[in-house]
Amino acid sequence: MSRYFSIRRLTALWKKEFIQMRRDRVTFAMMLGVPLMQLILFGFAINNDPKNLPAALVAPTQDHYTRAIVSALELTGYYRFDHVAVSATEAEALIERGTVAFVVTIPSDFGLRVDRGDRPTLLIEADATDPAVASGAISTLGTVASDALLHEMGIASQAAETARSHLNVIVHRRYNPEGITQYNIVPGLLGVILQMTMVMMTSMALTRETERGTMENLLAMPVTAAEIMLGKVLPYLGVGAVQVIVVLGAAKLLFNVPFVGDLGLLLLGVLVFVLSLVLLGYSISTVSRSQMQAMQLTFFFFLPSIMLSGFMFPFRGMPVWAQWIGELMPLTHFLRMIRAVMLKGAGPANIHPQMTALIVFVIIFALIALARFRRTLD
Amino acid sequence: MTEPAIDVSGLVKRFDGRTVVDHVSMRVEQGEIAGFLGPNGSGKTTTIRVMCGLLTADEGHGRVLGHDLRKRHLIKREIGYMTQRFSLYEDLTIAENLAFVAGLYGLNPVQSFVRDTLADLGLTARRDQLAGTLSGGWKQRLALAACVMHNPRLLLLDEPTAGVDPKARREFWDEIHLRAENGLTVLVSTHYMDEAERCHRINYISYGRLVASGTVADVLAKAGLTTWVLEGPNTPDAAKLLAGKPGVDEVTHFGTTLHVVGRDAAALKRSVADAVQATGVQGQPADTTLEDAFIRFMADGQDNMQ
Ligand SMILES: Nc1ncnc2c1ncn2[C@@H]1O[C@H](COP(=O)(O)OP(=O)(O)OP(=O)(O)O)[C@@H](O)[C@H]1O
Ligand SMILES: [Mg+2]
């Protein structure tokens, strides 16, 4: 048996770890149930294309064109005009308060321009603070409005294609110009869910042994720091793999998330990401003295990583210093990678920087864990 | 002349500036059963942990089984350490715990080692019971099984029989003696006097300092105590009378008898004679027990501390 590394010792550690995992029903349920629950919860909340959103109409002159457009918009099901014929200032206050999600402004010269054959202008302001909610409403808007207008003008819809340029619809997505869509979020959710469960569980790996008193026995036996690390961390890699399958399968089945990239490449990236997470969790457990401390450290890490990784808010919209902090999180790099591969079909050459970053995280976390591991009870 | 199994000198261990083990030197010959005694918090567990590499000594040096104390990885392979608190996995069965330990010691094939050890210690019938559901005596037996499975040359047992019934304790000691006859060295800490008397040699530690070591006779001699046993209906009066008299260090009730112990034999004899005179009890000299000796050591230790 080698002094430094023995596959036999590692196997013994793995077996023990798997038996404990199997016996710990609650944790086991959490490992599989929580990801699925979160995916369904968040996934549907985001995926549901909400309709019947409150809207305000600013239309100084109420002619038949205006009425045609308003009723066409209402027919899409997205808009519900609660506030008709308000002034521009009133509308501004309404959208600012969040009372309405849209303000549709039809200028006073609208009808005049249509009759003259000029290009009329229609302004639609959307409260995009919750962009996923507003995006469906916005995407249908241009077509609906101009079809309605053309119909009103008596032009058949076959000719509509060419005549569409007649209407100039200006959309202002306010407060969040990048406009994240659901497809952006479901792959990101995979990263967040993995991070949550993997880091949380491995962060207790050593503190649990210390608190139960089993650490003393473990350290009295001929087992090395590297073996303990791999013995603790790799079983969770297996758990991570199961989670990935569950979440990706559900993303496909329930939400029909498009999947243009190479699955093998994606799984490789996920693997490296999960490895960095379990090592991060394990590093946390080498520095914490109790499970409570481990939990606190984990949460201390969670919030910034969700906020600054580009999951919640557009990464490039943040100030530079915040972007730098974001770069220090594995989740940031993973999000870029998975979005690139899943949605844009990026190949190995394109995700090379993210992959490198994740590998660097793996190495750094492993080194921290080995350096911080306490070989004695001192 | 073979090398001693344990040969350490001047071990010092401090926790946050508090000296818990204070220049402890100890020698345990191969094949010997050495007892390790001392009051609660005197530093027994800490000393044992230093010896098996779980703590690093702040001062001192020594060899365990011929390996320098710093060569932890070599020592760990050849010793079996049974912790004071049960420290195997409660959510694993007996057999799973043993298989885990066997794997870490690189025993091959694991299953045959586990089977033999289970049979050896009479655990076969309970092999699939979760360790957490075992009673104290069975836990202790499992812990012993786990630390002898790899045939260590030295066993370090930290209060292995605390909370175990007398029959199980006797079986445990028979087991230990059997193994010692086959060349195994054992260092065992305990609070039981009868167990101390079953050791070849004993070491007594008090406030981190080793105050006596040797055979039971050596330790009794070192204590230098004389004992009188008083008997009769008036022993309670005699006890009150004797307390604090010249030569009287300890007065202890044992049922209806009274043990009176002191270092100054002549003064003690005079005080006892006075008490016999006054209360009409019967008095005669008796052998000093280890317990008396230890209580004396403890009192000395407290004096040293003040
Ligand atoms: N890790 C530690 N940190 C700080 N103090 C410690 C630590 N371990 C032990 N001590 C202190 O060292 C002293 C000796 O403890 P130790 O456990 O060695 O005593 P012991 O002789 O084994 O006692 P007992 O008979 O009760 O088991 C105690 O006062 C204890 O509080
Ligand atoms: Mg102790």
C-alpha cells in the first residue's frame, strides 16, 4: 500500500459514504426532490406567458384607428386597458408605481398621418423590470398593431407584408434593457440548483465527522488528506450527475428548452462545474468548526453568486467592480458556458475561456482544501 | 533486549497556554499491559492522543514501536486506538463499520478479515445491526474489534470499560490478557481499581504530571501509607474523633468498617490507639489499597497546584 494514495482506502471511503447517503433519507430526498421542485416552481413561474396585464392608453384623439388598435391589442389577451384616455403625466406615474405594465401612446396626429399616407408612430412603453413577464406581450405587439391598422385601412392581409413598414412601432423596454427571456433562465437554473445542493452538502462533509466524534477514529487510521478529500467529494459528483440528468430532462420535457449544442460538450462542462462546487463545499468544511458555521459560510457565498453571476441581472449591466467579483464565482463562468452551448450551439473553441476558468477553480479549491485540512485534533 | 513499545520523555502539551500534559515520560515494554490512571481531566486522553499522532506535542520526544513520534503514518499502521467516546459510524452496521476499517488498513480480502473478527469477538449474530442501536457493552466490543482487526503490535485503549457491566468487563480483560500473552502491548486508561490491579505496571498521572509508575507494589511503596481498619458499633464516633488528628490523612467508611490512612506510621498508630480507647472500637493494621494510594496522590496533586 502506498503511503500517499491507495485505491483500496479510497474505495472503502466511497462505500461508507454511499451507505451513509442511502440511510440518510432526508438528505437523499433533498438531493433529488429539491432540484426538481425548484425547477418546476421557478420554471413554470417564468415560463407561463402571463396575460391580461394592466395597460394605460394615452390617446388625445379617439378616432377609429385608435379604437381598432386598442381592440386588436386587447384581443391578443396580453393587454387589459384599465386606464383609458389618461394624460402622459398620469401614465408616467401609473407605470412608475407599477399599477400598469404598459403605456400605449397614440399621438394626436396618428389618424392624420395614416390618412395622408405618412408613417404613423405608435409608442409602447413596457415595465420590463420583470422582463420575462413582459416579453410575450411585447413580441406580439408590432404585428398585431400594424395588422389592425392595415385592416382598418382596407388593405388585405396578403399585402400586409409589404405594407408593414407603414406603421412605426416604437417599443421602450424600460428599467432592464437586456430583457432576459425564459430560455435564458432555465439553463441558469440548473447552475443555481447544482450550486445550492452540491456546496451545501459537501460543506458539512468534515464538520459532520467532527461533531459526531468519528473524526478522531478516522484520523487515527492510516488514511491521507487527499484520500479523505476524494473519498468525500467524488460520491457527491455522482449525486450531481443524477441531478443534472433530472434537471436537463425536465427542462426538455416540461419547458421545451431548445437544445442546439453538443450534449457531450455540455455534460463535460457540467462535470467540471460540479467538481469545482464539491471542492468549494469541501474547502468550506475544512475551515469550519461546526455544521452551523459551514452553513453560514455557504449562505455567505450564495447570495452574491446568484446576484453577481448574471443569473438574476445582466452581467454587463453591472459596474466593473461588481463584474470582477462576479468573475470569481464558478457560477458566472458556468452560466456563460451553458447558455452558449445550449442556446447558441457554441463549440469547444468558443467556450474555451469558461472551461479554463472552471478548471482553475477546481485546482484552487482542491489546493485550499488540502492545505487547510487538519491532520491532527490540535 | 528488545526495544520498548512506548518510550517517550518530557512530553508537554498546552491548550491555549494551559499546560495539560506536563513533562510526561513513560516506558512500556513489549508484551506488557500498562495501566494509565488519574483523575478526570488529568491528561490521560491527551497523552494517548500524542502517542498515536492525533496531537502534536509542544515539547518532548519519543518513540512508539521504534518509530519517532513525528513519523505518524508509520505509527498509525501498527497501533490500534480505541477512543474514549464511541467514534465509529452509528449509521453503519457492525459489519459495515468493520469493512470500512479493514479497507483503510488495506486488509485483503476485506470480507474474510471481517468474518474472522466478528467470530473472534462474538459479534456474528449482530453483524447487521446498526452500531447506533447497540448497547454500551456491545459498542465497546465493536470498538475493540475495530482496533484489533489489523493485528496491531500496540493497543491504546482509552477507558474501554467505562459503563460496562462486571461480566463484560471481565471478559474484556481476559481477551486483553490473552492477546498480551501473544506479544501484544497494551496501554489502557481506567478509573477502576480492580482493572489497575490486573495490569503488569501502572502509571498514575495527576494534573498532567506523572506522579507514580511501576508495579502495583512499587506504587503502593511510593505512596508510603499505613492503613488501620477499625470495626465496631461506634465507628461513626471514631471517624469524627480521628478527623484532623496527627498522622491521619484519610478516613473512609467501608460499610461498617473504617479505613484510616496516613503517611506518618507512628503518629497514626498513636491517634488510632486514642480513638480505640475513647470509643471502644476494634483496631488492626491492614494492607493499603491502590485506591487509598490514588486518593493520596490526588490530594498531593492539589497541594502542588495551590
Ligand atoms: N482540544 C482541547 N482543547 C482545549 N483543552 C483541552 C482539549 N482537550 C483536552 N483539553 C483539556 O485538557 C485537560 C485534560 O484532558 P484529558 O481529556 O486529557 O483528560 P483525561 O485524563 O482523559 O480525563 P477523563 O478521565 O475525564 O477522560 C482537560 O482539562 C481538558 O479540558
Ligand atoms: Mg479521557
